[in-house]
Amino acid sequence: MNVRVLKIGEIRELIRLLDETSIHELKIETDTMKVLMKKADATTVAVPASVENSSTRSTVVYAEPKTPESQPVPSAPVPVSQSDTKPTQENVGEQEGHFIRSPMVGTFYRAPAPESPPFVEKGSKVDPKTVVCIVEAMKLMNEIEADVKGEIIEILAENGQLVEYGQPLFRVRLV
């Protein structure tokens, strides 16, 4: 029996396509594979995929974030200094500066090659055409330009990190 397993890149592409459409659920079933993907809602997200053949059953992917009911509730607010917070989709407006965001889902790289120096560092001056990083999506290396003139004041993603569409990558002080 020939068993086909989805590769990580194929799963990422399915997730990206689901995210970019108005479809809320994607279910793929074959004799040897079942994949169910649902868009996030306020309570939970489950992305199971399994592969079966006559002798084994193995899980390929399964992710289920905590639901609001299962998350601990703090008894009192914990103060956090501004310097300790990394921008998220929710608190980006609270931080000063312009944010260079990822235009796609993919893997963030600070340099053109592993042995090369990063495109930019904290304190680097950039103009609209300055390449600040690469986001790899489906084995395509996409150079991301600053699109603004300013100075990099914070690098918000780690090299090799999977980034989401719209995720802040750099904070820039405009000049």
C-alpha cells in the first residue's frame, strides 16, 4: 500500500490558502489520510491530521491551543514595563514608531545566507528600498523592503522563526 504524507510546506500552504479565503473549514479525506483545518474562533482551534495504513497509525500534526476556560485567571493585574513587551496584533498601536510587517506567512531570515551578515541591525538606517529581511514561503525567497525612511529601533522576530501574515518584524523610528 502506498501511503502519502503531507509535507510541512504543503500543510503551511493549505493553512495560508484557508486564511486568505472566506472558507472556515477544510476537510480532506482519502483512504489513507484525514486532514481537518478550521479557522480560529474565540474558543479553540484544532488542526488534526492522521495517516493510517493496515499495520500502523501515526499522527502527523495536531495542535490545540488552550480554550479561555482552561487558561488561569490572574487574581490581580501584573504591571509590565513598556521595554518588556513585544508588539502583538493587539498592542502594536500602543508602541511608538512604524512597524514593518510580514506580507505573508513564511519563515523569517535576517540574512541572505547562513554565513552572511544580517541585512540590518538595531540602529541601522533604512530607506524605502532597503532590504531588511527575507520571508521564505513555499521555497521562494521573498526580499522584504523597509518601504519607509528611518532607523531600526527593534528587531521583533527571531532568525528562522515562522511568521504570520501582518506580524510585526521590525520597529522603525521615522526620519
